[in-house]
Amino acid sequence: LCRLVYLKGVDDLQGDLRNKGDIEKLFSKQRYCSLLNSSLCSAVGESVGNPRRYFDNNLVGTINLYETMAKHNCKMMVFSSSATVYGQPEKIPCMEDFELKAMNPYGRSKLFLEEIARDIQAAEPEWRIVLLRYFNPVGAHESGRIGEDPKGIPNNLMPYIQQVAVGRLPELNVYGHDYPTEDGSAVRDYIHVMDLADGHIAALRKLFDDPKIGCTAYNLGTGRGTSVLEMVAAFEKASGKKIPIKLCPRRLGDATAVYASTEKAEKELGW
């Protein structure tokens, strides 16, 4: 957050959404007409091992936020959902009207929150809610000050590859090498984080410009699937560094192949 303050001059008000008092402090500082809610735990593997943490943080915190927003007549939200709500789709690319069947606690927490958003908007039609289904964000701000460089073993692929490349980790664990894909590794849709940020701006504009939007979901992805091993090869080519890999069993809760149809976001958000 301190880096975001440095880059953009935004206010840094820290708190816990599970504590309504912290949310009230936020609204006591100034008046808000819309919010972006991205304050959720978001690792599939971790959620399988610790589902209670995910349901507590993601569900309780967001419900508290809705209640406080309604109290202060702030009824426009861009909600960070996830492609994990699709589970293992019967066909790809994923379209927004596909059946939702999350495969892991993280995905189910997002799916529950999408349903809660729809129920709130149906009961109180003045709400305007956009559900952004992220695929797999990668990359960093062009300044290099904001990116993904976690401590310990990264949950996501790109920082894992990067830490192996600079020698902080000895090898990359590739989870699953027997998937029914071209090279046996899982396929995902990797979208640059700055493109994702642009998608949020487009969604906010839509909320203000379209009073009849109701509660609507949009995919944010590239529309192209890339396997784990393809990503490794691309990184090796770009960096000139060899990435040692270790083929490991599949992780619980991981789908085989998931990537986005982006037509709806292109047409309705101009993104």
C-alpha cells in the first residue's frame, strides 16, 4: 500500500473488513459513491488446506461491506470475482452465461459472493454491481514498484518462475504433467495486471453510465490459453535463463484448462 501511495497519492486507510468499525472509519473520512472490492484471499491451493480462512475473510468481510455501503447510500460496486467460479468448464473459451461449478473453497467463496450480489441487487434494484471474473493476473507496474514477489513458495506461476530465475528457489514445481492437454500441463489465461486495472476503470465507467446495469458479470482475460510449460519456455526465451523444473502430482482443486471469451467485455465495456 505504501508503494501505491507513493505512485498515485491515494489515501492509505488500513483496516479489516470483518470489523464493521473499521469500515465505518473509512466512510467517516469522506463520502463515497462507488467502491472496488478486491480485498480477498485468493490462492486455490491454500484454500483447499484452510477453507475456514477463505470463507471468513471473503464472505464475512464482503457482507459487512455491503451492509455499511447501504447504510451510507453507496450502492455501486465493482467486485473482484474469479474464473475459478467456472470450475472445469465443459468447453472453452468460458462465456459469462456458462454454468458455474467452482471446484475449490476459493472458487466457491467467489461463487457464493456472486450469488449474494445478485440477491442484493434483486431485492434493492438501485444497486449497480459489476462482477469481474479475473483469469490469471501476471506482471507488474511499469515503475517496478508494484508487482508480485511473495515470501516463501509462491502460489502463482509467474513469481515462482521469477524466483527460480534469480536463484532464490532451486527449481519450479510443475503441478500436474498428465492433464489431457498438448504438453500435459494445465492451461490458463494469463492477463497483464495493468490490462486488468484498465478493465476496472472501464467497469466503473459502465456503473456510472448505465443505470440499468443491475448485476452483471464480465470476463477479464486475453482469450488465449497458455500451458504452464509454454509459459516457462516463453520466460526462458525472453530472459535467456534456463528454468529447472520438477514434475509433481496435480494439486487438489485445479482445473485442466480455463481461458476466457472476452467478447462481452469488449462490446459492453469497450475494453
